[in-house]
Amino acid sequence: MSEAAFVPVVFLTGARAVGKSTIGYALFTRLNRTVAKSAYMDLAQLGFCRPVPADDPQHHRLKATVLAAGWRTFRDAGARHLVVTGVIGAQHDFDRYRWALGPVPVMVVRLDADPPALAERVALRARGAGPAIPGDELRGLGVSEQQAVIEQALRQVSAVAADLVLDTTALTVAEATSALFDQIAARASRTASSSSAIPRQPPL
């Protein structure tokens, strides 16, 4: 596939434990192997700084700054594509990242899963299954705490407008990655929706 057939930045969001990091990293490796030199950034790994500010408990301001600097550095090193993964709880939080990335086409993809599948994935993470993730706040959670995570995730699932939604409920990682790759490529030449437009003013 030619480099021009794929959008420069893919931003994967969705509920906690839905599979963003795993699928996002798999998408990155496929892009890097078959399209052009690419980069990957997981927002959860960009904000390890404590204590957090009271008015930004998820450290979105810090993460957006690091994301922008990282993308500039990757581009200088020859990267032509970037896959970003992370939980975004509100549109205004996403706007901060979109502003930081600047005038580059961005496709926003939301990964979904039905409640039983999401509950199973949260439980697996709580038991320590899957890839080890530094700072994983799900590891070791009890049943009641897992339920609270699921309820919060379901409330936030549609918080950010998306260009593409992929239901991962019945898909393996390989299947989800292939479906995502094909659908993004098919849509890459279309006009970006308002979800990926740069905010007119910088978020406060």
C-alpha cells in the first residue's frame, strides 16, 4: 500500500480495557512493515508525574504537550504515520490533543465491545493477564472495583466524536487489526469529519 493511501495520524480511543493499546500497537507494527516508517504513543505512558493538578486530574495538558513534542521528534526521524491510543473522557479533552498535533490529518477511531466482553477484559487485566503495562491501575482490582471501572467506561464510551467505530466484541486482536487497517485505508481519501478538525481556539 502506498503511503498516500493512509491517514498520517490515527487516534484510537474507547473504554478502558477494550484493547486500545494491544490493537493500536499491532496496527503500528503493520503500518511500519507495509506502508511507511511509523511511530506509536500510548497516552497512559506520557503522564507519570505526581501529584496531578486539581483542575486536570488525568494530566491531559501534560500528555498533549508530550504528544506534540513526540510527534515532531518522530517526524524529524523520518516517521510518516503515528498511532495514538488513550482513554478520552470528554470532547474538550480530545480537543486539547487535536490542537497540540497541529495541521495534520487525524482519523479518530473508537473501539467498542459489548458489556459482557468488556467485563471479561477488565477481569483479565485485574488478574494480571495479557501484556504487562507499567502503571496499570486495573491490575489487582477486586470485583466491586472492576464493576465501577466498567460502569464508568460505558458512560464515557461515546464521549468523543469518531470518524470510525469498530466493534471488537467477537474479534481476535489479529482480526480487529486487519479490519481496522482495511477500513482506515478505505476512508483515508474522504473528507475528515468535524471530530478530527482542529479547534478554532486553543483549549483552556
